[in-house]
Amino acid sequence: MKNKNQGTLLTIALGIILAISAAIFVFLTVTAKPPKLSQEKMQKTAEAAKKAEKNNRPEEFADDEEEAYVKSIKAFQVTAGESSVTDTAKAQPEDTDSSDREEAENADGGYLCPYSSERLMTEADVQELKQGTYADLPQGKGIIRMVVNELYAKYGYQFGKEEIQAYFDQKEWYQEIPTRSTDMNDIIKKMTDTERANVEFLSPYIEEE
């Protein structure tokens, strides 16, 4: 009889323990919350999302040759850099220098920078261009700016500024291009990766002119 009572008590005790364990399990399941992201991790996630959104968002292009057109390689985003140097602030080239420069341009097919479509440009290229003399550049337009414009002109871009358009209209290679376009985004898409990279590389130097 005593053993029977002990067995009954043991069964009751086990039942109580199981009931308590089940209640604790249910409580933890209901109240448990996913761990919070650290503030630093949340910030990085937000920045990554914002960057992805920016890269995928098309940008409007402002058609103004007073500013230098710059195209980002990855995002195809066009920005602008304004030049503040005028012709009066530049040294006036001598006639002999002008003739030499014109002969050099003719030898290069009439291009200011014939290799800008062939290879990636370097700091040495920029310095060499800046040291040259250019008699027929549009008023207020530096050599680096015009090299960038030349890259666009190679694909028949029709410039909104009369003086820039007049400059390229006199070039034989530009005259041979069958069609003209005022859609800069279309011009950018036609450019090679090397040409886009050179536009982006040259853009900081435009602001220094």
C-alpha cells in the first residue's frame, strides 16, 4: 500500500514538472523576439540600399555646353563642372606656335587628342595637353574641356552652344559623320568603355582650367 502511494505521488510530481516545462516553453515561444540589428549594421544596410537605388536611377541630362559634361562609368550619371578661365587670362600663342599646332592637328587627323579613344589617358597626357598652344579653341573653353567635347563629337553630338558647334563644324572628320544627335544619353551609350573612362578621368581637370 505504501509503495502504491509513493508511485502515485511520483506520477503526480512528474506531471506537474511536465506541465511547468510546457508552460515555460510556450511563454518563451510567444515572447521571444528576433535579435535587433546593431546600429552600425543597420546604417551600413541603409547605405548599401541607397547606393543601389542611386546606381539604378536614370539621371536627367542638362544640355548646356557652358558646363563640362561628365559621364560616370558605372551609373551613366552626367554631371557638370564649370570653368572660370577666360581667354584674357590665358597667354596668347604666337603665330609660329599656332601654325605648328595646326600642322600637328592635321597630322593627327584634325583631332585635339587622337588617342583619347584608343587607350586610357594619364596625368602625363593631361600635362602635355595643357602645355600645348591652341589658337582656334572657342572663347573661354580650355583644352581639357574641348578634348571631352571632342569625344562626344566623334559620335555626332550636336552642341547647343554656337561657338562649340562652329569649332567642330570646321573639322573634316566631323563633317563626315552622317547623322547628328542632341541626345547626350544616346551618345554616351555609343561610346566605348575606354572613352567613358577618359571622360570621367578628365573631369576633375576641367575645373582646374
